[in-house]
Amino acid sequence: MPELAEAETIARGLQSRLPGREVDSVEVVRSDLLDAAPSEFSSSLEGARIVEVGRRGKNVVVTLNDRTRQPGLLVVNLGMSGRLLFRESGESGPPPSHPGVLIHLCGGDTVVYDDPRRFGRLRILDQEDYDRWSDTLGPEPLAAAFSAAQLTEALAGSRTPIRSWLLDQRRVAGVGNIYANEALHRAGIHPALPASSIAPVAAARLHRNLRRVLRDAIAAQGTTLRDYRTAQGWEGSYGRELRVYGKEGEPCPGCGTALERLVLSNRSAFFCPACQPREPS
DNA sequence: CGTGCCCCCTGTCAGC
DNA sequence: TGCTGACAGGGGGCAC
């Protein structure tokens, strides 16, 4: 489930530890997590120094500096069940259950990419390829430049159901199924409504509530339903604040009506039939 | 180009 | 108890 809030939490956790550290060696346990050959991936990282750790959409982005070769960016997509864990050398506690890639740092600590389902991907891009890739993603919903007017205009061009629209990374970057459903409920918008049928006033509510949900989820360090953990191995607590996701049949926290589930593009959508009417508003 | 469908892989859970 | 099928946070590719 790593969506924007989870990737942001992981990135912040790594940002507090990794800048300035140098990569000593890399172990690729599951090569299907890479697009590149394992030897090529490892040699791109080994000897590089980490400049900073950030995020783009649902991806954790590690900026690398290398005086002898071209600098690069390590882009980690966590898929459905990926974790990026910072493990101090000599750390006790249970080891990662499904280690895929281990990045050993000079001085002894290790960053482990752990992923039971292996839907995740790790790629190293040069700046040009990174920019090209980043351009395929939509705007960052929490960026100051992402305005209600911009969202309203973008919605007008598509007849796809709004829940599906929000999941399309080319339209807005970082929104996944949990936060799409939560934002739509808070905005009072039915998930199946065509994007182009949403009036400007409703689009403004969606804009406001999407940003609120994402900010609150980051403050809670994300949502742990099962697999997600922070870089420190902790669970996120936003699950306590979910109002509709996974709650079919439970009373709507707003009005008490039983919440319903429907399937759009093979993914569950959860909504309140009273607070989120099918008619555009 | 926009849209919907299938698949990647593993783990868990409901139902029989 | 054990098996089977459905389903799960994401995203890429393909057909229409």
C-alpha cells in the first residue's frame, strides 16, 4: 500500500540518516526487482555517496554523488508490499522476512529493500532519464503549485470515474486507493462519477480534502494495513483515522448509513451512498 | 490517445 | 485440519 504518505515517511526516515554516507557493497538477492543486470546495478551504487533522500509520487528517490562516474538517482518503487529498512550494524530484533536488495554502507549500517510480493522495482537513472521519467508523472498534490483551479481544469478533460482518475499517476502523482477513497468521502463525491461531471465547487472540495488527508497521513507516518513499515520498522497509525477504506457495511462516521463497496477497474471503492450521491453536485 | 482488462507474486482469510 | 478460490496497498503492457 505504499502511497505518497508512506513513501514520504520512508524518505524522511532515511533522510535523517543517509546523507553523507558512502555505499560499500550491494547484495542483490532477488534480481527480478531490478531492470538492470545485478552487476551493473551494484557497480553503479558501490563507491557512491548519498546526497539526499526524497520522494516523487509513490517513489523514494535517493540522490547519489560520484566523483569518478556520472552521478545518478536511485528510484525505489515499493509496489504493494515493499519496505526500505535502515538497519544499524549489530541491531537485534527480527531480520527482514523477504530481503531483496541489501545496500551496505561504509561504517557498518545497511539499507534493506524487503518485499514479499516483489512487485517493487529499484532503478538507477542518470539525471536526464530521471527528468524524462518524472515528466511522465502528474503534479505533486501537496506542492504549492497544485491549485484547485488546476485540478478543476484537469478533471474536465476525462470521462473516467473519479476514483480511477485519482489513481492514474500521470494525472496526479502519489495517490493510491486508500487515500483516493478517503478524500472522495470527505469531499462528498461518489467514486464512480465521471471526472468531467464534477463541478468546480466539488473539485475545490476534493482538492482541499485530498491535501488534508495526505498531510494527516504523513503526520501519522502512513497507514499500516499489513506490510508497510517506516524505515525504522515502525507501523503507521493513519489506519485509525480511516473513515471508509475497507469498511463495507460499517456505519458512515458522518451520517450512520451503511458504507458500500463497488469495483472500478478491478479495484474496490468504498463510499457512503448518502454522503456521496451519484448525482453530480 | 483514452480506457479497460490481465498479469506479475506471495500471503492471508473465508468457506467448504 | 486442510484445500481452494478470492482478494490485497501498484503499475506495465496490450487490445480496442
